[in-house]
Amino acid sequence: MNGRLKQQLDFLREIDKLKAIFRKTKLFDGSRFENDAEHSWTLAVMVVLLREYADFEVNLERTLLMVLMHDVVEVDAGDVFIYDAARADAHAKEEVAAERLYGLLPAEQGQWFIDLWHEFEDRQTNEAKFAHAFDRLEPCLQNYWNGGGSWREHHITREQVEAKNSVIREGAPRLWTFLQGLLDECEARGDFG
């Protein structure tokens, strides 16, 4: 096997570990916690399915790559609940993880993925804003469909949900408006902690 292919396959083998990184939110049906690989797959489907809610030009391929690759760093850094105080330290750990994991790839390919990951994290491009909208919307939908799930368990208020997820407004304003209606229903049902 040539060296380049071996590096690429070693990376693929390493990121397979995403299937064992469990998030703090449960599947839509509430039956179990979602893993990072499932999360990334769901975001990719959402980006394609709900593309019409982008209020600006979005490169679909670039956005798909962002949602598929953004959590690769959690192989090393782990998943930190968005409402957790430890979230403040997460970026530094993720930065180290990005260097190691994407560093497994051939140099130019690894650098391309690091740059893509930084673009996602910085949320300055249309694609990054749109990708972030779905990264935040999916857990809200999970909590909506499973009766408050992690919001109840961790005593999360509506105000916290709105504050942490306001990036949806930047990436897909119409979906933010839609989410407000869902949050009204959640509040009426007592789904917040």
C-alpha cells in the first residue's frame, strides 16, 4: 500500500471512533444517547433537506464537509455538553485534537481539513453559519421530540436554550423563527428544567 493511501486509511480508522463518542442528547425517539457519527450524519441530511432555508448563497459541498467533519476532534477531546461550564476550555482541547487527527493525513489534505474546521469554528462564512444552524437545531429538535430530554435532566431553562442556540438566527433566520414556536410548545408542556 502506498504511503498516502495508508495515511488516509489510518485517519479513516481513527475517526471511526466517533461512533463511540456519545453526546448528552438522546435520539429523536428518546431511546438512547446519540453518538457523534450519528449526529454528523443527521446534520448532513438536514443540510441537504433544508437547504432552501438558507437566506444567502451556500456551497452545499463545503457545508456538507463541515457538518461531517466538525466533530472529528471529539475523538480526542470528547463531547462537552453545550450548557456545561467546562465548555469554556473545550476549544483549546479541540485545537490540539485537530492538529493530531488531521495531522494523520497527507500534509496538504490535513491542512485543508484543519482550515475547514477553523472556518466552521469561526462562523464567518455563509457555509459555516449555515452548518452551525443545524449543529444547534438538531439537539433542539431532539429535546422537542423527546419531551425535554437533556433540558429537564440538566435543569436547562428556555433562556439558556435561546442564548446558546441564537447562532441559528445567523445561519437560517426562518428556522430560528420556527424554533421559537417549538420552544413555546416546550414551555407550555414544561419541558425546561
